[in-house]
Amino acid sequence: MLLADRTRLALLEQLGRGEADVTTLTEACGAPRPSVSQHLAKLRLAGLVTTRKDGRRVVYSLRHGHLRRLVEEALNVADHQIGGLPPHD
């Protein structure tokens, strides 16, 4: 499942705060740059993120604003499951 990966969720969470380049995303999630690039490629292929060129940089953003809510809900469910609490509706 695409959103089951911790790094991808961290990337989506960061992009929910605004657009960012690979360097910024790498620093934010603490994963190695090649791993971040691979995860971003999967998210882009799935249509969750989009890119634009800014000079030589590639800037990533969430494709749709409502994805921010989806990511927040996924993180909320994960927090409850990790904490041993049942997810709430």
C-alpha cells in the first residue's frame, strides 16, 4: 500500500505544509536522498504529487489540496494504532 510507508507519509506531511525541493524534503524526513527521490517518483506516478521546474531545481507539491486531509487522517490512525488506542471515526 502506497501510504503504508513511513517515509512516504513523512514526505506527504511535509508537502502538506507547502511545496519543497528534494534537498528540503531529505532534510525534513531524515531519509537518504536516493530513497527520497525514489519515494517521490512513486508518489508522482500515483498522481499524489506534482512537480514544476524552478531554474535547475525540481519543486514538488501535493496535486490536490484535499490530499492534506487524507495524510492527516492516515497519520492520526497510525498514531492511535501505535499508541494502542483504537482509531476513532
